Amino acid sequence: MPEPKKIRKILAGIFGVIALLIIAGVIYLLIVSRTNPPAVSDKTALSWQRTEPGPGFYTLKNNWFRKSKSGLFELYVEGQPFERGVVNGKLTEELIRLQEDYFNEQINRMVPSRFYRHFLKYVIGWFNRDLDKHITEEDKEEIYGISTSASEKYNYIGNNYQRILNYHAAHDIGHALQNLALVGCTSFGTWGSRSADSSMIIGRNFDFYVGDHFSENKIVSFENPADGFKFMSVTWAGFIGVVSGMNEKGLTVTINAAKSDIPSGSATPVSLVAREILQYAGNISEAMAIAKKRKMFVSESFLIGSAEDGRAVIIEKTPDSVGLYDPGKNEIICANHFQSNQLKELKSNRIQIRQSASDYRYQRVRELLDATDKNTLQQTVRILRDRRGMENTDIGLGNEKAINQLIAHHSIIFEPQKKQVWVSTGPWQLGEFVCYDLNKVFSLKGMKSNKEISDSSLNIPADSFLLTDQYRHFLDFRRYKKELSEGIEVNPDSLIVSNPNFYQSYQLAGNEMFKKKLYKTAEQYYRIALSKEIATKNEENDIRRQIDRCEERLR
């Protein structure tokens, strides 16, 4: 048998080799994940300075940034890509830094371990090592321009350009890794015989949730690029991608996540594909051509409304294939599953329909549309704000099966032929919908004095639900959930009273009783939860497993 001294020497050698491999691996990851900014020949814009003609109103040449009375921020930028990015960054600098604070605050909450966060940094760096090869030079230059105004305090994550570039892929990676747990958007449209005045109406809820702060500073952005079409989108500081938008030709784009496998490598972020469509497509055919030529991280549906074509379709795309869903009638509905002949039979899509909340929301939109002969702007708002389940049943507030899950970053309505758009104000889609006329905004040609640019006569009032006890109770429910996540004890009866028809109220109450080893009471709560409308099959299975654990401990 080897002597202890010799064994220690052998072990020291093994650990030394392991340490060297780890160090070499980290160095390799740092090298391969390093992303250099694009070469820009003219950086004159970096010397430009914004002015503040009035409190909170900033201008830089013809570009401007302001906060409207509605609470929405409004931004106009024009010119070449790098110039647009620099100007965007200089005008919105405070929000860019605030938004990155919020983003990292949420990451820290989701991943409390500092060691694990650093580990994830290298994993994401490896994953995104070729990201810039899948992004157009124009987009890279604009992102580079914005990054010059980002904070230096997050340089331990990566340089400014690297971070802002990678944030454009966060939606894609998050939606794959979270398996759509926080992404459940709904959109629909009517035109011709299904609209009261035959005009196209498209509505959508962007239910992408990464913390309350993330949704606070929405920007309604109007962009006038040197190449391509002028367009508007609803966005956030530091982000040039598009999740909801319309261009001057009356072409609209909204994105809805579909079920995806964990990506195996980098590709073009979904929001930048949507951005390219909005900037360079004037009709459905041109939008399809752009979608086909881009390889994506994840699976996504693009609902495209076209004033030129007089109809809407859904371009469905996976990392490997593309499909087109044309309803062949004057209405269209999009949730989080595929409908095209090319993709609807995918195994992953069948699982999505069977196990997620997507099909339920789809059927609820269908039910509400069928209840009216002719759709109107007001009816579209009512559908987007709908909190109930099939046949108007109360399924609890915040249920993922509801069209209005009370988590929306924004809700938006387009009338493409009229070049008009309505953007929701907080909270979620319950506040006033503010109307913008693209023709009027783009005809301003710069703005030297602070003034409202929305058409207030066409604004849609806030939901009266905000004045009810039920809404106040829901705010209590959200507060209780937050306290539970922070380890603060909450009375189960208070939790249930705050949202009595929501399965999650009873699930959370059961979890609290389980922690206290009150297994009989916990089991009772779990069984009540099973009697409610549960959003997903996975959540139902989790509750059933908890019941089994209770029964095991009661034997």
C-alpha cells in the first residue's frame, strides 16, 4: 500500500492538473467570448452634445427625447446607424443605466449565488461567442453607438459593447431556458367583413416579465433610418430590437414565443429579425424573404399585418425551418403554438398545445371574437384586457390562461391602413391607451419645444377595474407572493382571500403548511388547488407530487 506522503503527492498532482485545466478553460472562454466593436470610420457623433430646452426634454440636432403626460417616454432618432445609436444613447443615457441596474437586480434575485452568476457569465460568453457573426453590420453599429453611453460599473460582466450586444439575445436564451414560464403573449387581428369599418385592426399583449421595474420606463420609439422605412416600436432603453412595431408602409410586426429546445449555438436574436422586417419590408412577401434568410436561436411566430396586402398572416420559424399560416378568412389569432401546415405537426408543438396555456388563450380569443359580429377598436381593447376564462368563468387574477395575465410589459393596437397605433400605459394594459399617428409624428422634422405628440382625442380611457376592491386585493396577492419569495411568513387565509379563485393561492398556502410540517392542512390546500383552472400541465404535476409527499409523511 502506498505511503500517505506519496498519496498526498499524487493527489496534489491531480488537483494541480485540474486547477490548470480550469484556469486554461476560463482563459479560453474569455478569449473566444471577447467581442470587438465594429469598425466605424466616422465617429464625429461622439462629440455631439444634447441640450435641454425644458425640464426632461432633450434634443440633439433633429433628434429628441421626452416624457409625455401619459407617463410614456417618446424618442425620435434619425440618420446613419452609428449616429442613431450614439444619439439614442446620449438622449436616453439615464434610462439605459437604470434599465441595466434593473436587469442585473433581477438576475441577482433569480441567481443569488455570486459564484454561480460568474459561472453563468462564462457559459453565456461561450454560447454567444459567435453572436456578432449573425447580426448585420448596421445593427452592430447602432448597438455600438448606444453602448458608448452605458455604465462602466458592469465591466466585470463584459465591456459596454459586449454587454449591450448580448442583452439583445437575453429574450431568446431566457425563453428557451425558462421553457416559456414567463412568456405567454397573445395577439389577433380582423379586417374586411370582420371589422366594423372594414379596416384592419391588430391587437397584442406583450407578456414578457422580468420584474416590475423593467416595465416602468417604456419608450415609444420613432426611427427614421438613412436606409429603409421609417418605423415606430415600443421598446426600452439600450435596446434596438423590435417586439411590437409598425412602419410607414403600414406593415406591422409582433412576436410570440413558441416552444423551443435549449439552443445549441448563437444565431440572430428574434427581435433583430423583427427589426429587419419592420425596417425593410413593405409587404408580406418581403417580410417572408427576410425571415427565411435569417437563422434564429429559438422558435417564434411573427404576426405580420400589411396595409398593402390588406390582410395579416403569421410567419412561423424554428432554428431549422419556416412556415406560413394564412387563415384564408378575415381574422387571425396567435398565441404560443404553431398553426401552419409546415410546422403544426411538430412533436414539440403538439406538446405545447397539450401542456401549456397557449391553446386555452387561443380558444378564449376565438370565443370573444365569435361573440361580436364586427370587431371595433373598443372591442379589441376589451379582449386585450379580458381577465376571465372560457365561458366567462373566474379563473383567478394573474392566471396564464387569461388573455390579460396582469404581467404585460405593454399592450398595443395597430390600424395599419390609417397608420395609427395605440400604446397602453401602466399598470399593464389597464391604463389609458395613447394614440399616435405615424404620419403626423414623422412630419415634425425635429422638435424644438416640448409638446405632446399623441392624438389625445383618440385616446382610450383606463379600465374601470382599477377602481375596484378586486384590483386592490390582487395587489395584496402580489405583495404576499413577493414576501413569500423573500422568506417572510404570510397568513394563508389572507393569501387566499386576496385571490380566491386562483389555483396558485392554494398552492402557495399548501407550500407554507408543508414547510411547517402541517401535512394534512397542506394536502387540503393542494386538493383545492387541483379543483381550480391550472395554467400548465407541469404545474398540475407539481401539485400532485406535493400531495404524494404529504401522504407519505402522514402514513
